[in-house]
Amino acid sequence: MKFIKTLLVLLALVLTLGACSAKKEAVVVKVGIIGESRAWTYVKEQAAKENITIEIVAFTDYPQPNAALNAGELDLNAFQHVIYLNKEIAAQNYKLTPIGKTIIAPMGLYSDKISSISEVKDGDIVVIPDDVTNGGRAILLLEAQGLIEVDDAAGLIPGLKDITANPKNLDIKEVAATNIPQLLPDVAFAAINSGVAEDAGFIPTEDAFVLEQVTLTSDNPYINVIVARTEDKDDETLLRIVELFQTDEVKQIILDDYNGSQIPVW
């Protein structure tokens, strides 16, 4: 009888340990974004079903999420394209690595005063983002519209110094990207990132009088990415969050919410 009782106790212990090991240990993951995102809210809800608590941390300025991630204040961020990330890594010596693709968002030209490139006048004031990568993207967009010419040697990140011809004598001013929409009443037009435009209440596919033409090739440097610290790039929980983002459900949310101004790339 004593042997049977001992056996039952051992069996109960094994079953208890098995149940504990089967239950996934709770984990908290902090994700930094710019503005708001219904897609990430959905991912948060799905992750909770797997005992992963996602804390969404919203920032207002582009440099903040990478600094916070590198410092260990975040576990992931999702707000930037590849070329911006690479520039930040080079400038700040960050140890950050992209672990998943999200969307591509075309930059647009917006105005309270004009509705086409043909209306641009001599000496008009134009505002572009002041960060190197998005500013360079804006300069290339102006060149694509025939407003300026740019030195080819500057590649994907030309600066104002790389403008070789400005026949309309445009007064191009650099301003923090998130502050640009509020300046529209005071300038002829402005180059605005889609995310910033959406946060300001614009629908890029409807409100931009010029919208950047984009390609969906895998090497497009303007594809946005989910980023982790390099030391965590193979972390199973973080990679699982990427999988939860890269679903048909999230793709549909993006298509519904952004009317084509953000294009899923997975």
C-alpha cells in the first residue's frame, strides 16, 4: 500500500511538472513606433493569447526609437525604412539589426495653395524633412518632378549641397519631419512622409498632389522594417512577433486603414 501511495505521489508530481512546462512563460516585449497603429494593436491582442505581453511605446521624433532600442529601453521598434536605419547605425554606432519587413510608404508633396507641379512659381518656399535620409528622398522626389537637378554621385541621400540646378530658385528649407504639416499654410508646398501625413489627418493617395512611385523589389531601401538589438536578432519571442505581424489579417488592416498609401511587403 505504501508503495502504491508513493507511486501515486510521483505520478501527480510528474503531471504537475508537465503542465507547468507546457505553459509558456509570460514575457513582456516593448515595441517602439511613431504615432498610432491599429496593426500593432491587433498584433498585441494576438500575442497576448500566447502569453506575450506587448507594450506599445509611441514616439513623436524619428531619432528617439533607435536610441531607446539601443539603450535597452525597448525590445523592438517598427517605424523606419532600411536606408534610415543604416544611416543611424553608421552615425551613432548602434548595434541594431532588422528582423522583418513591414510596409513601404511613398512620400508625397502636399500644399494648401497649389494642386500640380505646373503651378510652382519662381522663388516658392518648399519644406522637406531635415533628417539626412528622408531629406535626401525628398530632394530626389523634387528632381523626379523636374524641379531641380541633383549630382548623381550623391546616391540615395543627397543634401541641399548636391543640388546642381534650381531653375525656379526654390527656397528649400529643412524642418523636423513631424512638424512639417503645420507649416503648410506658410509655404508653397512640402514633402511629407506618409506616416506623418496620416497622423496629420491626410490620406496620401487623395491629398498629395504628387505621390512617389515605388517599386516592391526586395532591395528597395525604403522598405520599412522591424528592428531588434543585434544581440537579440535570433530571439524566438521577437521572431514570433514578426510572424504575428506578417499575417493576412494585418495585411488587410493596413490596406483598409491606409487606402494604398502603405503597401505591405511580405
